[in-house]
Amino acid sequence: MLFGGLPWGDVDPDEYVWHVVIDTATVDVVLSGVHALRVHWRRDGCGRRCDGSDQGKEDCSCASLNLRDRKAAVRRGHGCVPNIEMSFRLSHDPALGLFTFTSGNWSFAEQAIKTKAALGRLAVPTRIQLGLKRTCHTLQRGRGVNYTKPTLALLGTSLPVRSGLGGDVTSATDGASLDQLSGLGRH
């Protein structure tokens, strides 16, 4: 039993899905590249997706907005909400197969956008720490609400990078923060 978790399956006529519930707040995973992390935007509960520039036949009204303005547009009833999908393998046992984590959390969307930019610059499989962080918020009326949000932390490349000189070298990105990697390639 990995991470104290228990697998359980849902039998659906169209697909067979396994879920794994674990007893740890973080798990180290490997993303195979930039394509393993997808940030989509959707407008309604019917599953219609927005790619950030248009929604099928309609122009998307939030395509040029930053995250804060997108969130405000959603509160006003005419914006798109994030839908983040991450496909990964467990770094402790990659042979278990490919897993998917999905979230619509706004702070996770911000982390995912930064991580996706870093993945594009690294172009190699990368270790990520996927976590759940429990926080307590006090509402305007004084009532406390517990909330659990997903988190991402970039750990570095999962495989040695080929030096081109006949040997492997350790990646210079090991342990770098997302903000440090966001600056890579800028002049």
C-alpha cells in the first residue's frame, strides 16, 4: 500500500475509473512535459470549454484578462472558471501507470500557469510535489470556514539531462522556485 492509500473503482457503463485516496498531504509526481499540464477555461455547467480566446462561435469576453479580473468577471456572472488537468506518474512507483488530477481552484490555476511556463522551458520530465493545504478563512460575518486547496511545487528534473559531451549532468533547475524558472529565457 503506497502512501497509506486505498484504491477503489467506479464502474460506469462507458468507462472504468480507479480512484486512490491517500493518507498524506503531499505526493511527489513526474510530469512528462508541458502537455501533461492543461489549463482550460469553461463558462457554463454544460462542459463547454473556452480555450482562452473563443468559445466555439462566440468570442470569449475574458480572454485578455488577468486571473484577478477573470475571477471578478465570474463573480459578476459572465466569466470563465479554471479547469486544470494534470496527468502524472508517481515518482515513487512510475510503473503504477498514469494518474490524472483535476481542480478548478483559482490559486492552483495560478500555480499551474507558472508551472506550465517552466515545463516549456525545461523540455524534460520534471518532478512536482502535488499537495493539499488546509486553510481557515474568516468570512465577513465572522464565521470561520475550513478550506482545502491543491498546491504545486517544482522539485526539478526527474531524469539526468544529457550534456552532449558523452555524460549526464545534474539539471541546474533542481530545487529552483517557479518564480525563478519563470524568468528563464528572458533577456
